[in-house]
Amino acid sequence: MTMIDMKFTKSEKKDEAKEAMVGPSGQPADYPWGLCIRLESEELNKLGLTEPPKVGEPINFSCVGRVTSFNQQSRMGGEEETAVGIQIEQMEIDGDA
């Protein structure tokens, strides 16, 4: 399967800037906020990561999740919007990216 880069396009980034979605640098975020997961000590220990990865270092991981919600609605102009909520349930991390 081919990995898809979920980074905002230039157009999407402009739209996000209008909505005041900013990253830690104060600039518009590069990725949607919902794609960022946070692993704390307990989760890192469960995954066997005894040494923290360096900031900016790529990391491979696979996830298994469960769909927790599905919403589809029609917008004005006939446009449809769909959203799926996924709870990550299982994860594997390979530090050799």
C-alpha cells in the first residue's frame, strides 16, 4: 500500500490560517490537528521504546483502530461532508524509518 502524505496543501493551509489554526511556531499548522497523536511514558514503555526518538526523526508505525463514529451531512450547494472517528487500539513502532 502506498503511504499518503496528509500535509495541508498551500490552499488548505491558507484556509486554516483564516480559521486561526496555528502550530507551535505561531504559523499555520502543516497537518490537521486530529492527525497528531501523543504517546506518553506509559504508552512508550508498552511499545518498548526505552530511548526517546529525536525531534524531527522519522518513525515507522502501524495502527489498528476501530471506527467510533461516522457522520455524513449535506452542505448548502449540494456538497456532502463525511467524517469518520477512529480510536487507535493497537500500534507497532519500528524506529528504522
